[in-house]
Amino acid sequence: MERRRQEEQRRRQQEERRRQEQLERERRIQQEIERECELSCKKVSKGREQLKQKLSLKGQQRHHQRTQELHQMIEDDAAAIERDEV
């Protein structure tokens, strides 16, 4: 009778230990998932920022190019007017 009780107690302790180990594994997995999620969010944020910077730079380049074209047109028109006046 005592032996049976001890075996039952040992069995419960083993089950509890396995349950605790499983909970610990699940906790570690959850932490890893959270870390990976955080890293992914940072990468997405960094990628967005880089894209925004590239788009801004392209916009600035287009603006600069268009400004140069307009200045050239003004200079060409001014030269044509000077020729016509002479």
C-alpha cells in the first residue's frame, strides 16, 4: 500500500516535471517568436525609411533636372531675343 502510494507520488512528480519542462519550452519558443517579430518590424521600418529616402532623392533629382531645363530654355529664349533685337 505504501509502495503504491510512493509510486503514485513519483508518477505525479514526473508528470509535473514534464509539464513544467513543456511550459518552459513553450515560454522560450514564445520569446524567440517575439524577438523575431521585433527584428522583422525593425527591418521593415528600416526598409521603409530607405525607400522614403530614395524616393525623396529621386524627387529632388527630377526637380533639379527640370529646373536646369527651364533655366536653359530661358537662356535660349534670351539669346534669341538678343539676336532678334540686333
